[in-house]
Amino acid sequence: MTRLILLILSSGTLLYAGLTDFKTIKEANQAYEAKEYGKSAALLKSLEVKSPQKEYDIGNALYKNKKYDEAIEAYEKAEGIDEATRLHNIGNSQFQKKEWDKSIETYEKALKLKEDEDTRFNLELAKKQKKKEEEQKQQEQKKQDQKDDKKNDKDKNKDNKQNQDQKQNKDQKEQEKKKEDQKNKDQNKKQDKQKKEDKKKEGEKKKSDSQKEKKPQEKEGEEEGSQSEAEKKKSKEEKLKEQELKRLMKKMGQKKTPTMMYQMGEGKKGERNENAKPW
């Protein structure tokens, strides 16, 4: 329905137009037929005359040239052209822009004005495209969600692995620390035990040395005791000798006391002198 109508000559507006305008319109029509849509639209815009038909034809040329936003502007200016036809072309431009909701609304407005097979077909096609796009978006979103879930699971597994590794390292360090503490504890026990044994040996050695030092003293004491006994014995013998001497002197009376020779070795009486005479 986007065909160049060029009914400008039939409108009363251009009855007084010059030959230049007719030439421009002819060239615009030829360019349109040659699919030179941009040239056709430019030639039509160069016309000084203002007409809904002119804007409509410009809209058709722009539509063919895929200038959909400019085409919509031209169609909206073409008030006075059949409204259903104008809305149909606006809907087509919106359809090409994939503005499904706008195109559906425009087609429905056109159908309310006039039932048209092409408009009805385009309306259903717009609804299908809208549904297809929504399903496609849902699928893409689902894929993205799955991708995100997979990434999250991967990150979670990575975090779990890191946490597990950290826990293992921590447990390993704790075990190593326990072993080291136990080793130090055992070593300290061993050192304490060795110190106790050394202290015990040292005590025993001191006791032994003390006993060794004590024995000579005891022996010396025993010797002193023996000497004391000997002295006592000797003293007793001397007393007996003195008593014997007194007895003899008493017996002799006034007589001269002979010389008595005694040996005092080991507490025994000395041998008698062979030259000595008895009295």
C-alpha cells in the first residue's frame, strides 16, 4: 500500500504550477520506479507546494528507503488522506522498527475505521512477532539464569574448595602444633627426669662422700678410745707400783732404799738387773 500515487495534478493546488514543478514531479516518479527512493523523497521535498498528498508520497519514498522515523513524521503530516490507509502505513513503519505494541495499536485503530485484509494480516503478524520475541527473551533470560547459576555454582564450589583447603591447612597446622607441643612436653619431661636422676645421683654421691669422711673420724675416735683405755690401765699399774713401793719402804724401815729398775714399756715390769743384789 506504500505506492507513490502522485495525484498532485488532480488537486486544485497545482493547476497554476509552473513547468518546473511538473518536471520535478515527473523526475520524482521516475526515481521511485527506479527504486531510487532517497532521490524521489528529496525531489518531492523540493516542491514548494504544501499538500497532504505530497507528504504522503514523501512518506512512501522514505519508508522504501528504510527511513522509518522520517516516514512516520511525513505520514502524520498527511492529514486529509484516507485515515485507515494513513494509519496502515504508520503501523507498517512501527512494525519495521519492531515496536510491536505501537504497531498493534495503530493497526487496530485502522481496522476500526475500515476492515482491510492486509491490515488484519499485519496485525496478526505483529502479535506473533511480539509473542515470539517475548518467548525468545524468556529463553535468553533462562539461559542467562542457567549461566549465572552455573557460574554461581562454580564460584560456590571454588569457595567451598578454598574453605576446605583453608580448613585442611588449619587442621594440619594445628596437628603439627600439637605434635610440636607434645614433643616439647616429652622433651621437658625427659629433661626433668634426667635432672631428678642427676640430683639423686649427686645426693647419693654426697652421702657416700660423707660416709667416707665419717669412717676415719670414727676410727680415730676408736683409737682415741683405745689410747684412753691404755692410759687408764697404765695409770692403774702405776698406782699399784706406788703402793708396792710404799710397802717396801715401810718394810725396810730406816734402811737405805735400793735402787729399783723398771721398764715401763707396754705396761709390763722391766727385766731385773743381773748385777743387782737382792736385799
